[in-house]
Amino acid sequence: MIAEVIVDIPSINTDKVFDYVARPDSKVGQRVVVPFGGRILDGYILRLKDSSDIPTEKLKSLGQAREEFSVLLPEFLVLNEKMKSYFHLRNIDCIRLFVPAQLRNGSVHSLTIKLLSVNDKFDKQGLIASSRKNAIKFCALVDYLEKDKQYDVAMLNKQFGSSCVKKLVDMGVVDVVEQEKLRSPSVSARQDNLVELTADQQKVVADILSSKEGMHLLFGVTGSGKTEVYMHIIAEVVSKGKSAILLVPEISLTPQVLSIFRARFGDTVAILHSGLSNGERFDEWKRIRFGQAKIVIGARSAIFAPVSDVGVIILDEEHDPSYQADSNPRFITHIVAKFRGEYNHCPVIFGSATPALSTFNLAENGDITEHRLPNRVNNKPMPHIEIVNMCDEMLMGNTGLFSERLKEELKRVVDEKNQAMLFLNRRGFSSYLICRECGYVPKCEDCDVSLVYHKEDNLLKCHYCSNRYKAFKECPKCGSSYIRLGASGTQKVVEELHSFLPEVTILRMDFDTTKNRGDLVNLLDKFANTKPCILVGTQMIAKGHDFPAVTLVGIVDADVSLHVSDYKATERTFQLITQVAGRAGRSSLEGKVILQTYTPNHYVYRYVSNYDYLGFFDREKNLREVAQFPPFSKLVRILITSVDEEKAVQITRQFYESIAEFKTEHEDEFLYCKAMSAPVKRIERKFRYQIICRYKLKEEKLITDYLFSLVDKSGDTDVKVFIEVNPSNLS
Ligand code: ADP
Ligand code: ZN
Ligand code: ZN
């Protein structure tokens, strides 16, 4: 038998199947050791066949299988083909997504424990006679073991002394068996409160379950009980013996959320998130692979969980940018979910209070079935959003971060011993420093960006690489001590808050305060248990959190995400603000939102403050349609990077000329095509150039395929070429 194998080398030159002589027990999907070009590498068997075009005597033979079982389920071999052609990935890029890193790099080993049990042939009288002075101790241990058969040796050592345990093992009185112990992340259980679904919820559950397959949009306002809908659908699916995948943005994988699922579904839930140790992650994967866990909850990469017979796939907060992988291998989770849904003939659900424009557009066109939950479960109105014009504050002489209104409301919250959240989507203290006398702005040595000032550790940090520099009081260029700060970040918000509310507990949640495992959990715990309290944070605080005592949300600078050169900027702003606003007034307490902006007349704020998603959608869709931006066209970026700027420019030029030539034959289809340096011209010493093409949908497959084939020609050099379709990040 011949095996078709993909070898684990990430290179375009080796991205094809190689034939090997299989072993008699070789299985499709197995990870195997293969000799390759004088080296010994890992490979994956994609297919077994009877013969090869190459004479058998010229073929090498497969080495040992790494595991007895197939690492890749049959479904993943199909998924590999689909993903490869849709996202233009190499085989090995896909396979690496399917196989946990812990397995691939052998960094984690299975944990085994020793279990003791009393031997069948054990004779108590004989033991007493032969052991005299130790008899009582021995008998106690034997009695203990006989009661419940098997015990972990470590526990017995503690209780009876290791020498006693060892002697009995040596005497053959007790048997030792080794058993694998799966490390499962601990999740505090909580009381499950089974609720009765509202009529709206019931209808959604019934409609989706009866549809069997296809894609669905669950468009439900924040607090409309989408999670409860998911849980009912999952329960139904699992009761039929099938499995389920629920994806949520990483930051929403809070202990709160996980414990709700554990309480309802018990051990059949596997959890995959970045807070797990390597061992836990590996063992959760195994529990899924071998069917012990039927429900998988995790962030983006959990879409590749090796569950078989999938009955439903859910993407909660489907508009979240994290569903789009923007480093290699680049893929869009929605599309992968669609592929898996098709393979398993099961429904795929996208849920959100603010669906991505592209998703909602598909629903309008009837490509996705839409379901709505227009009201909050407890019929609480959405919190009132009050817009404050910061230009007016400036005219009145208030140059601080907080308007008078926001200060007033913050004081009220504190007096009432409730909680507030303050949102500013910029971390650090100030986005840059500038010398007032000579205009010097400190920049990263390796990246073409200015450094962010972090006052808490007195450092200037690059937010694109890990470089750090000492902050300064005097300009290193001219010695002046007049240093002006750039735009304020979360650290500055905390400092200003402290100065006018010195007694109140203030917590900060951003990338810098949640770097270590457990930080996030501790922060959320502390916030849940402190009143009054103010939580300051970046977009991290916008996601899914449910704190009943939050009666005020302050949006310190709503414009942060608005004035960036990205066609999705307005959409993103609408989504972020709606999500943050939804954190207020979730319980019986009334909520309020203060939104501070320098551009109060921007249309996005009108729609946002009326919670008018549909109105916003229509307007935004119209703009995109007229200007022919996605989803009404395709936007592709070819990114070319190299430490050698000349080479990067040369390749960029070469590609551009080819595209220009191709374009002459398809002039009507192209809307835009330009080559330029990327907005961030250098990251980690690599120069970055880009070609951006926008073209009509009519011939999009033809053009996209052409661009794919073009970048393939670049081969493997020190110039890296990436191609991105409708990228979410154009920096
Ligand atoms: P969403 O995900 O749509 O923002 P959640 O699923 O978090 O909303 O629900 C908001 C709150 O309402 C939660 O505390 C949830 O337990 C509760 N809830 C959901 N459905 C019901 C129901 N049918 N009856 C009572 N409470 C419910
Ligand atoms: Zn200076
Ligand atoms: Zn840098």
C-alpha cells in the first residue's frame, strides 16, 4: 500500500503530497515519521492507495506512527481542501491549525497516575502471620483499599506512609496499574437557574432546530437572552448524541460564562482558552477527540476542535474582529464554520446585537436565515445615551478628560455605592511624547511608529514589537524640559479619576494589566465584589460582561476608532459603543451612558444613541454600495515585507507591473489598484509595502485566483508575501 503524505515543512516548494510505502497498519489521518531529503520529519497521511506513479522500489518507506490513532479526522481532510482553495493556504498551514501545538512539538506529555488495588489472590491470614509488627498498619491499608478498589498512590502515601505502601507492593499484596489522568481546567460550579424561555426565545430555538442545516443570524439586542437560546439548542443537539461548538471572543471566556455551562452540562463541556496550561489544553483536546466531551467552548481556534458528528456551530458576538485571523495562516472563522456546517449537515448560527455589515447583508439577501430578539428579557429599556460635546467643555475652560456631566454622574454612582465603567480604547498613559521646542518625537528603532508613554513603569513602549525604552523628563535632542503629551490612554484616565475621587476603588483592565494567566479572572472577581468601584478599560470591558451593579458607562473618547483610514471604521465604532453601552442597567437598577465626542454631529452617534441598528445599517450599506467597498466589491491587499527595503520595493514593483498588465484585459472590473508603502512602514525591522486592489464581484473569482497564482510565484526568499482578502486591519 502507498501513503500520500504531507511533510511538516512550511515551505511552498514542499507543499505537495509525497508518496511513501505504507505500513500494514497505517491509517489515513495518522501522524508518521518520514525520511525526507536526508532528514527525519513528521508527516501526515492524507490518503492510502494501491499504487503510485513512481516505481515502488524508488519510494521510501514510512517510519513509525507517532500515535496509534489518527490525529486528523476524515472531516479535516475535506476541510483542508476547502480551506486551501478558499484562503489560499498551504496544506501544512491548515494541518497545523488542526493539530494542537502541544502534540506537534512534543512539549507536553500525558500525565499518568499509579492506582493501587488489592490483589485477587491476597490472603489476609498469611499477611498477618508474615508481617507481625507491621500487621495492623498493613491491614488498615488493605481494608481501606478493599472498600473502594482503586486509589491514587500519592494519596495513599500521604495517609499510610510511603514505606508501608511500598512494602505491600513489593510483597505482591496490592497491584499497581498506571492510568492516564486528564488535566481538566477547574471551573467553579455555580447553581444553574433553569429559566423558562420567553415566547421570542422559544420561537428562535424551534425555528433553528427545525431547519436542520444552513446558516442563521441571531440578531438580538444586548440582554435579550441569546446565551439561553444557545444553551437550549445545544441541549437538544447533545440529547440526540451529537456534539456542539460554541465560539466566543477570547475576552468573553470568563469564569462567569464557563461556570454557567458547567452547571448546566457538566463534564461533557470542554473549554479551550488561552488561560489554560499546555497540559490542560492538550488533555481537553484529547477529551474532545475521543468523544468524552461533546460540547466545546472556546475562542477562534476552537473552530478546529476535533469533535465528530457536529450538530450545531455557534459564533457568539459574530461581529468581533478576532474572528478574522490577521496573521498567518489567515482565515475567516465564519467561512470555516460554514464549511464544517456543510460537512456535518448542521445549522451554523451567527449571533450578535450588532451584526457585521457583511453578515447582515447576507441575511437581507436571503443567504442567511435571520431571527430576531428585539427586546431585553426583563423588558428593561436600553440605557439612555447622552452625548456630550467636548468642544463646548474646552470653550468653558475644562481641559480635563471628563466633562462636567460625566463627573456629576460618577459622583452620583459613588454616592449610591454602585459601579461605573469607563471606556477608552487606548492603552498606556499617552500615545506619544513631543518636545515643544524642537518637535522631537521618540520612535521605535525597529518599527516606523512613535512610542507610547507608560507612566506606571516609566517606559516608552512600542505597541508593535516588544521594544522598551526609558522615558525622559528632558528632551534627549535639545535638553528642553517642555514635553507635551499626545492623546490620553487608560493610565491617564485612572490618574485623573484618582485626583477627583480619591476615596474610590479604581480598577484598570487592558492588555497591560491582564498579561499573566489569572490576571483577568482576578480583576473581574475584584470588580464583582467591590462597591462602589470604577472599572477603566479598553475594548476588553465591552464584551459580554454582566455586572448588575453597573449603572453608568462613560465613553471617554468615542472618536478613537472613528477617524482612522479604514472603510470599516464607522461600523466598528457603532459596534463598540453599542456593546459598551449594553453593560449598563442590566439588572433592576437603571443604567445611563455618557458619550463624549468632539464630533457630536457625526451620523454614527445619532444612530447609536437611538439604538437604531437598522437605520445605521441602511445608511452605511448605501455608502459602501455607492463607493463600491466590500461587501459590494472585493478588497485584496498583497503585503510584501523584507528587512531589505530595496528587495521589497523591487518585488512590489514586479507584482504591480504584472497586475497592471492583467488589468488591461479586465479594465471594467477593477475599481482601484495601487502600490505604496504600508501605513506602518516598518515593523520589527521589516519594511512593509503593499498593493491594494479593489474589484467588482462579477469576475471576482477569476481575479482573486489570478492574484493568488501571482503571489505563488514569489517562492521562498527573504522577501515575504502575504495576501489578504477583505482584511479587517490595514495598518
Ligand atoms: P445576551 O447574550 O443576549 O446579551 P444573556 O443571554 O446574557 O443576553 O441574557 C441576559 C440575562 O437574562 C441573563 O442574566 C440571563 O440569565 C437572563 N435570561 C435569559 N433568558 C431568560 C429567560 N427566559 N427568563 C429569565 N431570565 C433570562
Ligand atoms: Zn527637544
Ligand atoms: Zn517596535
